[in-house]
Amino acid sequence: REQNIEKGRELLLRELKRFGLALAEIDSEVFASVLKRYNYQDDQEDDFFAALGYGGLSTVSVGRRIYEGVVKLREKEMTLADVEVIKGEASKSEAGITVKGVDNLLVHFSRCCKPLPGDEIVGYVTRGRGISIHREDCSNIRAAAPERLLEVQWGSSENQIFPVELVINAWDRKGLLQEIMNVLGELKANILSINGSGLKDGSAQVHLTVEVHSLEHLSKISDKLKTVKSIMEVSRQTRA
């Protein structure tokens, strides 16, 4: 499944390049509407990309629909001057970012690299939805037009929570999932989802999504999980 997800993403990236687009340029509302068109929910991105990867969906058709959605937003394209006046109440999940020394601009966090407070970040001026915040090492942002990038920094992020996907590789044994959940409970990391599967060689892979406050909080969780018996590796899952 993971191979299909990556393959699907690569195929879509290649198709979008034919239209002169990068994933970083795709407004989240456009992407959400395309997901809905193919009967996927916002939280089913991986299933969507997997379907592209194994051929269940046509990359050409999906690319065309995304392009058409982007074209409809061209008239809303913003200049940097426009951005300076789009001030207002940022939602709780979007607060904590400073752009050029001004707080509470309309910002949202990218889905591809899922930045956390503590990550080095950069802002991207989208078409129609303010500033998209990416990690500096995000592969999607490397392909973006330099004139659309802005210097941004983390402001106050107290009481904010961010979903993070983790992958744990371990030797399978009885009670492994319970011990993982116990560690997360000790570190006050709310579990959004968790599932594991045993492999033929006796190992196991656990996929989980947890809520964290910052990169430091995530590091504490990862370090603690690595002390659990039979766990070999804990990695943060992003698409950067």
C-alpha cells in the first residue's frame, strides 16, 4: 500500500507538471473538491493516492480536474500587497505564525509536509486562500516560484495541537500495542488512530496518528517509544 501511495503521488506530480503546476500551488479547497468528486473524504488522501498508484483512478482525469479547479481560482489570485491587508481572526489551528512581523494573517498548514512548531518553515502565497505554511525541506516547495515565497516564523503556539503520523517498526510480541498506548498516555499524546500488522519475518509495523504540541513534544514521544522492548525504529511520516 505504501508503494502505491508513493507511486500515485509521483504520477500525479508528473501529470500536474504538464499543466505547469506543483502540488504546493494547489489550493486545499480545490484538492478537497477533487477528493469529494471521487468519493474520498479529506482524511482519505492516502487511499486516494493509493488508487492512483495501482490504477484504480486515472491520473490524466484527476490532473485535468485539479487544473480546472485551479483555473477557476485565477481571478482570485493574490499579490503580496493583497496579502498584507488580509488580516483577521485566524482560526485556532491556524494561529501562531508571523509573516513579515504581522500576526494573524490568513494562513493554513500544508498537508504534504505537516510542519510542527520547531520545524524550519516558509510561507507560500496561494491562489485564493492566503499563505500556505511548509517545512523548508518540503519537496513541493522546492519547485515553487521564488517570488511567491515569504519569510515566516513561529509565534506563540501555546495550547495548539497538531496531528502527526508515526510509523513504528518492531519485533512482534504480545502486548506491544498496549505498551505503545501506555507510553503515549504518559506523555499526554492523544491517539487519533492506531493500527498494526504482523509480517512474515516476525516483525510488525504500527501506524499511528497522535496529537502533539511541538517538535520537542514529538521528540520526547519518539525517544520514549524507542525504549519500549522490541521497538527498532520510530519515524515521522511526512511527504516532504
